Amino acid sequence: MTVPAQPTEESKGAGAARRVRAAVSAAAVAVISSMRRYTALLKRSALFISLTSLAFSGISLYETVLKQPKLEIFAGCNWEYGRGPGSYDEFFVVPVTIANHGARTGAVLAVELTVSRDGRTKAFAARATVENLDDKRRQLFAPLAVSGHDSATASIVFTQRQLTTPPLIHEDGRYRAQLKLVTVLDASYGVIDRMLAPSAPDARFEIGLTGFDIAPVLAGSNASLDACPSAPQERPPR
């Protein structure tokens, strides 16, 4: 019968060394794996931060430099109505503000006004501007240039496109009005501008006339109209 050899001190030390080396190797592998995951996470975070910064920079560039002119017209409450030398030559004096919500300068070539009541409609065009609603001192209407994120204000005289009879304004009541801007397209960036060009929204109002007396109007005085109803000005959906 053979008796198994007893492990020597040297063999015991070798086994312990192997176990230590194995533990160290496992720990090193775990550390390296963790470091790799952490490095990958840092790279993804850095990429995300870079992309976010780039996106915000692009948005800022668009809003402050590249955005096309976005024009919108607003009208004051106090309008005036008058008639020229002929009893059918009607005109309106309307204080307006044209705001540009874009970054680039926008040009207004013309402003059109339509007034209607009881199924009848008349078209008017901007012919002149006046100071402080003083209809006696007219200046020929010229195209308006409105800088980016800025506005322009003027009192505009609208005259009839064609003389028609009878006059539309002849008694007290409520009338519907619509202002429309005729603008020029800025196509500095070609097809991109033509694709993204916004259209100027029309402004719609309901104007009221009370205490109308035709005699002073025919004598050269203007009648006052109220364009400020209790509700805010109507704006078409975008």
C-alpha cells in the first residue's frame, strides 16, 4: 500500500502564488473593463455635449443672421374716412406698424386695404403717407425697408383702385376691413430661401362708424372710425 506524499512547504507557496496572481489578473481585467466603459461613456457624453452646442449655435445663427424677413402689419384704433373732390372718391387714413420678426431686412412694396359691408367690397391701395394723421400734408407712398427684429410706423392714406358708385361708407354701422402686405422675396440663399420663405399674414378688423354726417365730409373734413373692438385684432392661424 502506497502512502500519498505530503505537500511540501515549497508546493504550498507555489499554489498560493498562483492564486494571488489569478486574483490580481482578475482584478486588473475588471479595472480595465471598467475604465473602458467609463472612457466610452465620457466619449458619448462629450459627443452629446458637442452636438447640443452645435445645434444651439446653428439655431442662434439662423435666428440672428439667416432667418428670412417675417413681416406682420398692425393697425391703430383710430382710423379716418374722407372723400376727395368727387363725392365717390373715398379714402381712409390708417395708422399702421409693420413689424419684422425675421433676422434679415424686409421690403414692403405696397399695402392693400379692402373694406366690405352687406356683400359689397371695395379695394383700396396705399398712395401716400401723412404725419400725425394730418391729411393736408401728403407724401407719396414709397416702399418701406424694415430691418431685422425691428418695426416701422406710418399713417397711410388708402385711395380707391377704381372709382365705383355708390360710396361704400354712407351711414353708421360696422364694416369689415382687411390689410395685406405686398412684399419682395429675399432669395440670397437660392432654393433654400424660396422653400422657407414665410408669407405675411393679413390683418382683419371690424371698424365702427357712429354719428356720421356727410355734409362736413363733403366739405373736406374727415370722419372718425373705431377699429378697436372689445376683442383683440383677429389674426389668421399660422
